[in-house]
Amino acid sequence: MQHAWKAYRTYAWGYDELQSISKTPSSWFGLGLTIVDAIDTLYIMNMNQGLIKSFCLILNSSFNVVF
């Protein structure tokens, strides 16, 4: 998890996902879905620094999505 999280932080922070082969971010909904999905795993694995940074990004984001 630490390796995957480091790659996401380096190449795709704030985007929905990381395309691992090209090391480019991908935006599906523009919500940072990987961050939202990883919150529980970061907590369980005691990765507190990643957890705090994730909460800060979520709290400072505006989720104005129109479908």
C-alpha cells in the first residue's frame, strides 16, 4: 500500500486515479476518487500522514458535479 500510495501522491494527487504504466493522472468524475476510496485503508494501516493530507484535500475541495 505504501508503494502504491507514494506513486499516486507523486503522479496523480487530487485526480480520480493513476494510470500506472504511463504515470499519468486520470479524471473520471474529478472528485479524487482514489483518495476517498483509500481513507479506510490508510486508517487501518496506520498511515496517519497520508490520512491527514487526504482529509485536508477533501475538506478544501468543492464537489460541485453536474450529471
